[in-house]
Amino acid sequence: MSEFSQRLIDRSGYLGEGFAGVYDRYRPAPPESVLDVLAFVAGVERPDLVVDLGCGTGLSTRAWADRAERVVGVEANPRMVERARVATDQSNVRYLEAFAAGTGLPGGDADLVTAWQAFHWMEPQPVLAEAARLLRDGGVFAACDYDVRPVVEPEVEAAFGALLEARSEARKRLGLPAGAASWPKDGHLDQIRASGAFRYAREIVAHGWWETDAERMIGLAESIGGPREIFGDQAPLVGDAFELLRETALRVLGGRRWPAVLCYRIRVGVK
């Protein structure tokens, strides 16, 4: 059940030296407004237990620290888990180095089982079976994904989009499929329904605010899709597009703090 995820981890570049630090520093944490939506759907003001699958460096795990009694992050990438433990000091948050399809946690206790920007890294049906096992009756599984480009400023957004297109072209040409190639995000809801483990499923669209500047936009781009080193010297256009984004962000945003909107697509299943 874990072979699919392990193959993705091995080829992603996410195991590279220093990448977990870049990821943790520049990726956005879940906004409070989206956490509010999840708590509402689960029917609890303060969850007793949240289990966060594919938690990476713990951004989406420790976001619950002040809002839940207990939070458990589950992550198979050892460098990510190491960073998560270093970055987290809340006593009600802990981490397991494990695959999402076999957490080893007791069943029937969780109010929420989440996968933030991570479900496409997993073989869906075994993970959904595990999520359903972990949840109490009425508990909620939520696959939460944000649109990669924040809404910030048109010229910066265009440069960010050009970089994503250059990376996509290079991956296709070099035979380096992205993490979502096998299980695309727009199929998450169908997978939840097909599992038969949830009595109700739907998609929810929400948004949250994020504060950014040139450095954070450049860092976010650096953290998306793994380090540029995965292309070697075979994708010079990726490097060119990254430098264009850097120049544009520095020129337009500079050192000022800018508000940005993150658009979330949340696919939920209610047990």
C-alpha cells in the first residue's frame, strides 16, 4: 500500500538536503478561515482529535494546536518529519513517521482526518479506508488543496504561471511525472465517493488571506514541485522562467508586505 507514495517521495527531490527547510519557511500554513470551515463541517467547535495525513513539515498540523485537544501529524518523508518536530513546540501536537494508509493509530477517535496539499501523493482507496477507520461516526475526511498561484498582483502572477508552465513542459519532455499525475486533484471527490466509506461527500470552495512579499513569492515558487535540481541541466527554460519571476517579484513587490488570497478546494467525506 505504501509503494506508490514511496516512489513519489524518491523521485520528487523532497528528500534533498535543505528542501524541508525551504518548504517549511515559504509554504503557507492553513488560514483560520479554512480551519473554521472544517470544524463547522465536522460539527465541533474544538475537535478532540485531528489526524493530519501527509503532514510534511507540520504546517497543517500545528495550525490546529490552539484549536484542538490533540493533533497527530503522519508523514513518510523522514526529512520532513525531522523538520516538523524541530519546528513544533506545542505539547498537544505529535508526529508519526508512517504512511497514510497504515498509521497504526487507534480507530474511531478522530473528529477530522485531513490531507493538506497531499492526497495526490497517496494511493487513494487504501488511505480512505484508513481515514474511515480513524474517524468517529460523523467525523470528516478532508482533502484540502490550494490553487498554487496566490492572487497577489497580475504581473507577478503571470510570471509565476510561466514558471509552472515551463516546469510542466520539462517534466513531460524528460519523463518526470508530477505527484498529481497518477491521482489528479480534480478526481479526489470521485475517489471519496467510490470508497463507499462515507455517507455524504461534496466539494467546498473557500479562501484565506496570506501576507507575502518578494522573498516569500520566490521561496514559494522554489518549494513547488521539488527543487530545480531534479531537471539537471536539461531544462534551461525552467531556470530562465525562475529568474524572470525573481526579477518581477523584486521589482513589483520589493520589500513591501502584500496581501494575497489563497483559493482552497476542499473535498470532504462525512462518515
